[in-house]
Amino acid sequence: MMRTRSFLTVLLWSSVFYVVHMTPSQKRTNKRSHSERITGLSENDGKTLHRTKRGWMWNQFFLLEEYTGPDTQYVGKLHTDQDKGDGNLKYILTGDGAGSLFIIDENTGDIHAAKKLDREEKSLYVLRAKAIDRKTGRQVEPESEFIIKIHDINDNEPKFTKDMYTASIPEMSGVGTSVIQVTATDADDANYGNSAKVVYSILQGQPYFSVDPETGIIKTALPDMSRENREQYQVVIQAKDMGGQMGGLSGTTTVNITLTDVNDNPPRFPQSMEHLMFSSPESAPPGTPLGRIKANDPDVGENAEIEYSISNGDGSDMFDIITDKDTQEGIITVKKHLDFENKVLYTLKVEASNTHPDPRFLQLGPFKDTAFVKISVEDIDEPPVFSRPWYLIEVDEDAKEGSIIGQVVAQDPDIAKNAIKYSVDRHTDLDRIFNIYSGNGSLFLSKPLDREETPWHNITIIATEINNPKQSSQIPVFIRILDINDHAPEFANYYETFVCENAKAGQLIQTVSAIDKDQPPRGHKFFFELVPEFAVHPNFSVVDNKDNTAGIMTRRNGYSRSKTSTYLLPIIIFDNDYPIQSSTGTLTIRVCACDSRGNMQSCSAEALLLPAGLSTGALVAILLCIIILLILVVLFTALKRQRKKEPLIISKDDVRDNIVTYNDEGGGEEDTQAFDIGTLRNPEAREESKMRRDVIPETIFQIRRTAPLWENIDVQDFIHRRLKENDSDPAAPPYDSLATYAYEGNDSIANSLSSLESLTTEGNQDYDYLSDWGPRFKKLADMYGGEDSDRD
């Protein structure tokens, strides 16, 4: 009975499907067959009309999905009016699933579904049918296309896009605040019945949340949900098809909802912290932590960040409080040095407040809390305390040993007021220049001072309790040495001064300045003048410029190197401090040849050998003579090379110069043939002077020194003559050889004291010793700046 009813339903749906889904070719075929039946003519017959009766006859085009019957599901039947039922026709099916999903009986045209079909995989199949005459193999009907549509049944439950949802919403949100939207889909055909119509409902999470049955939007259902009471919620949402009716399929999902924190709670001190007590030793340095205090805030994150402050109390200026960002605790620290003798107990009013308050909840009341903290100061044995953080003492550098230069004062800050002794830290006074009286702290000198050597002394004084040597303190003492005028000024530089031979009177030849190791408070002021002995007939004068410099001026016209090559000019330099100090500096002035502009050309000794004022022709003649002389020297050297030369020094170990040894005793003083005594003769006996073969060296300027007042002029002349002889001797040894001279002088004022000479002397001896010193005094005065002989 059930099968008959199902067959009738299928037949009804197949008829409807045939009319709706007939293809255009089928419609044309059926229309043509119908006209042909009426007229008996075919459109292609032209003038000749034949009656043709043909056409497909369809019985079934609809199929249910998920068929689970014992037999194959009957789809429909292909039939043409050309089929006489004698088995002469053969039906062939091609297209989607032909031969695999759909099987046709080629004799009867019946089509069956060989497998269970799923509309969600494929909703329709397009097939083509042929009817072929078995005898001729020709189609009795044109190939026709038809569609088999799979009819949907409710075989898929709704499925959510996620197996689990996660959402969050701020706490204290109002009723109806949207949290999240969940979505479920149904694979069934939404255009056929209610199989895909989904309705949402909440299975778990009431009464806190609700869900919109059509959109799936989850909303809050209770007001003022507090995170501090409950933070996590799990909501189960169901999606049911068939519009939620009985028999519909359903699916579920889980939504985890978290309430996020808002700053709706102020910090609160626990009752146990309303009156806290801390203690601190009076020696605690600033910054020392004394204890921690903490206020509780049920909020989290930045909403729970707390800032602590001291708002009032008698210790607000002595203590401070900082916030530990990691633990949100307040750390009470020492702000200033404590003194037990001054105050023992302090009271602090500490406030805790949120750093990020929420304006929505400020109206509920002040978002802060207060607590009172008491701090007691403990007494300890403190080291001595000096009256100053450091001391500055000034003392004159001429202070006597043992004199007191200053005093330091320290005392015991404790109530006991123990006695103090003082000492100098010798690591800061290695030379032991200073000392201190241990009883009263007076500093005195142990050694003399010298400001120019050490202008400052930095020492350390130690104060120690006599009853407790462990308690000690130290203080720096800066000692400044005050200057006294104990140094004379002197030339600032070494001056190489020269005067031109053609200089005029009143010409500036040098500017000198002075320095002084002292440091007078008003600055240096120097004065310059000539030594009084040299101011009587001076060749030069000193002009004080009143700016700590002086100018050296010429006093006459013209100077001669041949007469005096060097002048020594002593100058006295005074300072203006008390007591006045002075010194004498000697300026060495050389006489040099200069051009017309005053530029120095030569100050050397060989320039003296040339006569002044030579003309150009004379200079040319001199040059020619020098060239001829050089040619002669070259020829002489070439001839001399042909001879065998004897070495100057026989042995390299013999370093004596000009020493000839003879192995002969001789015949006494009268025997002059044993050895040559020419090297011991008086230089005045030399008759000729030959020029040396090498170049005459430049005269080496004498080193600046203070000249003695008296010199042996005779010995000096002898040395100069011997030097000239060696310079002009072509056979003399090289310049780096050692030359020895043995000369007693021209004669003695007292003549010979030898007994040999006294025996041969006849007549009276002339004992006028002083008559020979007149010319010598004159020459000595010329060397030290006196007038030349031509002006005497």
C-alpha cells in the first residue's frame, strides 16, 4: 500500500517536472508530432506531404535522495510511439551517471538508480536518450535531452562556523549589550520546505546572557555583572532546522565569555595596617628603606596600579614613600638625617590612590584610602661631628716653625659628650709640614713653607672619641700659602743682541722684559736701569718703557768690530713689592756688519780680515787671486802625492798631538842641536804665517755668562795668536785634533827670580811694576762697555 502511494506521488511529480523542464527540442518534437498527427504532413516534405507519427513518451523525471530501500530505485521509462512492443527497438542512455548511477533496460526503456544519491553532492543530472532500430541501426527518434532532478530531504543538521567561540565584554555593562554573533549553516535545500531554516536558542548561560533566535547575536541579560565576582562564563548555543519544529535536526557550539576589568574599585588598606610602627637608627643615611605598606585593589592591570604619598604628619619632611611597581607596595624611606637627641617619634599619614581612575565611578566616592604610620628613632653611638664641612686656612709663606695657623673643632653628638682628640692623616701630609694639638685641634707648622714650590696643601684631620676609638670622623683642610716678595725679577728670555757697525746714536737695538716667581696681589711692576758703574761713559743706554719692558738704545754713531767685537751690558731689574727685590742681568751685545737697512750680514771673525769699503774691482781681483791660489794648491797636492807621505801619528794608540820624542840627553842648556825647541818659542818670534789648506771655520759665539772683572790679557792674546797660527798653517792637524800650548807669558813684572839669571844680570833692576798695567786697564774697560780709546 505504501509503495503504491509512493508510486502515485512520484508519477504526479514526474508529470509536473516534465512540463516545466521539457527542453526546447522536446517541445519542438512534440509540437511537430502533434501537427503531423493532425495534418499528416511534414515541414520538410515540400510540396509532397507524408504523414509521420513519432514522438518520445516520458513517464518519470524525479528522484528522491538517500533512498535506502532493498531494491534499486525506479527513476522512469523511456518510450516512443514507434515502439510496437515487438523488441525491434533498442534504447540507449548517455550523459551524467549513465551506466554507473543510472541503468536503462534497452528493451523496455526503464531507468533505475543503481546507487544511493546525495543531493548535497549533486542536485541534478543531464542525460540524453536514443531509440535505435535493431535491424537497420537507424534512430527512429532524434536524440533527446532530459534532466533528472534529485529531490531534497532533511538529512543535514545545522553546523556552526566554529566549534568554540571566544568573546569578552567589559564588566558592569548594561543589559542588552552585544557580546558576539554566532552563525550556523544547513546543507539542505533552502528553497524546498523548512529543511534549511535555522533557529537559535541558548541551552547554557542563563540568566546572564541571551541569544537572538534569528541572527544568533548573544547579549547580556543581567545588569552590573562584576568581574571581581565572576570573570569567566561558558554559554552553549543550539541551532535547529525545520524552523525549530519537532523532528528537526540541531547542532550546538560553545561560547567562552570573559568579563574584562574596569577601574570600579578604589585601593583599600587592610585593618591590620591602619596603625603601623617602624623604627630607624638615627645614623640611617637618606634613602634607607624602613618598611613596606600595601593597599589592596581587586582590579587588575593598570586599574590596580597604586600611587602612595605622605599627605600629612610631623614627619612628612623627614621621610618619603615610593611605589614598588612590581608589587604595588609603598616603601617608606629616610629623607633627611635623623637625630635621636632632637626627636624620637614621628607620625605619618599615608595615602594610596589609583593612578588611572575611571571617571564613570568617581561619583561613587573618593578612590583612595589612608593609613597612619609611626616611626621611632633609635639612639646609637655616633662619631664626632665637625663644626664645618671643610676648613680653609691661609698662612704666609714666611711663617715661622711652631706658629699656629688655624683650628678645627669637633664634638660628640651623643648625650654622653665624650672627649675628642685630634690627629693629622699622614697619608695626606707625607712631608710632615703640619701638626696639630690633640686636645684643642690647633694646627701649627713643623717645617718652613715655600709658596713657589707648593702653593696649596690639602690635608685631612681626624677626630676620635677617647673612650671609643672606633668612633672617628675626618674633615678636609685646605691650606693656602700666601705669597711674600722673596724672589728677585730676572730676564724673561735669553737675548741674542747685536749692534750694527754703522748704527746711529739713539737707535733701538733690543727690547727686554722680566719675570718674577712671586705673585703680588696688585700684579707685577718692573723697573730697569744700568749698573751705576757703567752709566758713567756708556756706549748704550736703557730706557724703561713703564710697561714691564725696557729698550736698549745706542749712545754714539758707529761701532768697530776690529776694536771691540762684544759688549757686556749689566742691567738692574727692580720689582715694586715689599721688600723690594732686585737682580742684575748682563746683556751680551755683539758688533756685526749690516747693510744699509740695518739687516745683519755677518758677525763672524773672518770678516775682520777683510778691509771695509772695498770696491767692486777690488773684490773681483781678490776672487781671481783666490782662484789662482786654488790652482797652485791643486798642483802642489798632485806633486806631493808622488812622494811617500809619513803618517802624522805613527800608532793609532798614540793620541798625543805635536809631541816629538828624542832618545838623546843632549849637552845641557847650551846644546841646541839635540832637539828642536821651535815649538816652545815666543809667538812674537814667528816670522811667517801660511794659510791652511782647509776652510776657516765660523767663529763660535761665546756662551752668555757673567764676565769676570779681571782677566790675564797677555795669556788671552797668546791663545788667540796660537789659534790663528793653526788656522793658517796648511800642515796643521784637523780641527778635531787636540792642540796643547805651554806658555808662561811675555814676562813677569818681577822679572826672573831664577838664581841663574841673577848671576848674569848686571846693573840695577827696574822694579817699576805698575807702569805696565796702564794699557791693560784701558783695554779691560773697553770690553765692559767703556769709551773707545779714540775718544779718550
